[in-house]
Amino acid sequence: MSKQELEKVAGNGLINRRHLLGLGLAGVGVAASSSLLGADAGMNLEIPSWSKQPGPGASGYGSRSKFADDMQRLSGNPNPLYPGGGASRSPLHQLQGSITPNSLHFERHHAGIPDIDPSRHKLVIHGLVRQPLVFSYEDLLRYPMVSKIYFLECSGNSGTLFGPNPADGTAQSIHGLVSGAEWTGIPLYTLLDEAGVEPEAQWINAVGADAASMGRSIPLNRAMDDVMIALFQNGEPVRPEQGYPMRLFVPGCEGNISVKWLTQIKLSTEPSHFRDETSKYTDTRLDRKSLQFTYPMGTKSVITSPSGKMKLERQGVYQVSGIAWSGRGSIRRVEVSADGGRTWADAMIQSHQSEKALARFLIPWEWSGGDAILQSRATDSQGNVQPTRTSLVTEKGNISTYHFHGIQSWAVNTAGDVANVYA
Amino acid sequence: MSTLRKRITLGALCFSLCAGISSAVFAQSLGSPISESQLRGFDLIAPPDGSGYPGGGGTAIQGKVIFESRCSACHGMKGEGTSAVTRLVGGDMQSEKRPIRTVGSYWPHASTLFDYVQRAMPADAPKSLSSSEVYQVIAYILNMNGIIEASLVLNRDSLQQVEMPNKDGFIDSSQAL
């Protein structure tokens, strides 16, 4: 196919997504990573050394190639007075698909990771129930379980974008507090029904077994919906940093309420007003009133390639790729702009469009060496459209920096450098 | 309905509905009964209705000593903090500039202060303070914010009477879709 046949569907080089569907882009242009191929052109290929001797055999527990170990979570400098606090961010700019490997799933801890012996861990359900109950890990493994793919996002993700000046960051450093996984566990209503919820109960109060005994309150109607007690993550027992041996999982909602190392569920008429739902994880508006219990995460997308601090080495066709998600439904549409939002083209959504899960999107784009501003805009199954950063900040102010879900702008300059900008 | 009766009922129901399916369907009532009195040392929840406060008590004067030795490394000698996150004192939600949010200016319930210190503080040794020490330390934090007198004996009854300046500053959004 020649360059001339590519159908441009929006300004500054965006190409119809149908070119992704088996039509191919071979020979049309080359991406940054192909410079090595370019250097090899014309050389004779030989059998490599690893094809001439047997490698090591099978192993009990797998590990990645030593050539791929640069893929790491990114964490800030630990506070020596509070070493268990803090977070680490998923390398969104290096990942593909819509499932995050467990070793690269983002973390947020409030008092470090407890080293829990599952044979000594208890889950208690009490308060306004007919019969308070205690469950062991072994008990819970015997219940019928469900498996669902969901995203998890910290409500502080992308919060730096509320600030007055654009951070000089990457997709990972700005947006890496979101990940996707298949979670397997017991629907919470199963266990609540077993304990027998009293009619006056309106809230559950969930507490973890970490050193902070972190707690959150959740209305009973939400708790009886799609909430689960997750025991497995991508098929294996939930990792210690994700709540081993069990965590609450509240799909679509700010990550903090999916209480890790879950040990207590107390039913009550009123919420507990824990520190992490009063002092933190509340949203002060411009009128100085603060919204409390703001659970669902907004309709959001981010281009992960090209993204901040990458460099486009040569002109040609690139695959603009990213992830989109919504706490209120599935992703129905992602549009991409290469001219700062003046014109838009529909991207192809690659992965299955399931509720409250990451969706991978893709669209070809021809970079001709000029300035460009790449943006993506998601629409969910409820018709919610991702807002611009300006409209979000105008509406919410920036006293609080939770729940940022505005449009991300990546500027590409004539040298091919990609940077976070406000546009 | 007793748990035993419920198990039998559920078992019978499952048998009649799902006969032939593996015995896993019978494994639906595996929780063991426990009483609230058995959970007295386990349940740390202290909500605003005062139902979770233990006995004990003390004053800000007593709390100052504990605060200076156990809390000041992060929170400063006067609760001024060593970072924006650890500041406990001052601020004004109605200030012209961006408001500084602290225990004094922001927190809507005094119960949260008791609950959080009891479950999570000091950060290097959580749950190491006695109930009386928790009352004393939070009395000092409330006193530094001008919310209670230094001589007030804070206990389960007097803590229930404490009103926070920003008590009407929050909007419950829990049912927003």
C-alpha cells in the first residue's frame, strides 16, 4: 500500500482506524523502535548462539527475561519517619493490552505491607446482623467464587494535573496509579446473607489488618451490589501488597475503599467517619464545602504511547495507543486528536468492552515532523464524556486533588520530544 | 433463625434445587458464630455516636508530655507539622487563599481523632498508647486548636460533647451515581 492511499480522518495526520484491520501499514512508515532494523538492513543474518546450545529447563516459578527487567514500578522517595506509607506506579508507557501483571500492579499503603499468616487471619462480620460470624481463610476458599476483570485506580491518580503548571512527567509518573486485573472472590452479599443483615443496617464498615487498621465505610446498597471479597488476582493468591490473604474489592470506585488485608466488616446505621473518609479522600469544592464518600472513578483515558519523555526518532506512521476506563460502565468510544482537540478521529477499541475494566485503544498517526498535541477522549456506556482539563479544574477548583479525569495533552515538538502540556 | 437451622434449611434447599451438582454447593454456611463480647479487644471502631469510646481519660496538660515525646518528630512541637500532610493545628476553611486543612480547621468529627490515633498512631508504633493516653493526646491536639480548655478531662462523656468548627462543612455524596 502506498502512503497516498492512507485515509486521513482528522487533522495533523490521524489515519482511519480501518487501516488497523488486516490492511496493514507495512512499508508505509516506521516507528521509533525500528531504528535498529534500519541499521541491520543489508546485513546477512546468521544463526544466533542461543540456537546452538540447550537452555535451562522448566522452573517452579517463572521470571521475566533479563533483557526486559527495565520494566519497573515507580515509587517516590520513602519518608524515613513513615517508611510504610507511599505508593508505586505501574509502567503504563511500557505495558500493552488491558491486564497489568501482578508484579507491576500499582500499590498504595498507609502503614506498610503486613506479613500475614493466612492460618491465623480472621474475617469477622458483626454489628447489625442476626448472628456475628468469624471466617478463616480455609473457610472462605470453600465458597463458590466469581471472576471478573476490573480496573483499580487510586483517587489521587493524575492529581498533579490539578496544579497550575504541567509536571514534566511520564504516563507512569502522572497516571500510573491505575491497573487492571482479573479478580476472583466471593460476592460479599453471600457472607452478609449468611450473617443475616438486620433491617436497620445502612452501612458496612470495613477494616484491614495492616498496622494502620485502615478503615472505610460503604453504603449497604453498594456493598450488596458487585462488591466481592477477593482472594485471587490474575489466577494466583492476591499478592501481599494487594491485600493477601484477602481484600475487599469495590469495582469502579476509588481504590482506597477496596480495603486490603480485610479482617472486619461491621454493619451499622451510620458511617464510621474514619480518617480516610474525612481528613483524606474528601473533595473540597470552591465554595469550601467538601464532598464526602465520592466513590466512582470518572470516565477517563490516557495515551500511553507516544507519551511524556518519549522521543519520536523519525517521521512516519506511529500507533497511538492508550487505555480508557470508567467507574460507571464500559468504554464505548475513544476519540483521538493530534491537533490539540480541534479535530477528532475514532480510535479502535481493541479489548473486550466490559464494565469497569481497562480498554485498550489504538489509531494510526502519521507524524510529518511538525508540532502536534495528542489527546484522547473517552465516552462510557452511560454517555459520560471525559472533560477537558480546563473544564474539570474550573468546575472543581484545585483545593483537593482527587478524582482527576480530564483529558491529557502530550505535545510533540519538531525534534520529536514528547512532553506533558496544558492545552 | 439459628445458624444450625439455617444450615439445614440451606442444605435442603440446595439439595432439592441442585441435586447432582458437586458437594461444594453445601459449603455455603461456613462462618462460625462469635459474640460481640468476644470482639471487645478487636473492634476499634469509634464512630461519632460515641458508642465506641473506651473508659479512661485525661487532660491536654497530660497529653502535652506524650505528644512531645511520641508525636512531635512528624507533627512538630506545636502541631505545626513537618509537612503539609502532618500539620495538625491552625488553618481556616474560609480563608481568602487556598485553605489550610488540619484537624482544627477541617475534621468534622472529634470521634475521628480518637478513632485514628487509637488504630494508627504513632506511625512507628501503632496501638501502643493506652486508652487514657489516647484521650490525653487528642485533648492536647484539640486544645492547641482552641477547641477545648487545657484543664478539661477528656473521656467518653466529655469527648461526645466536643463540636468541631467544620462540622457542617461536608456533603454526603455516598448515593451519587
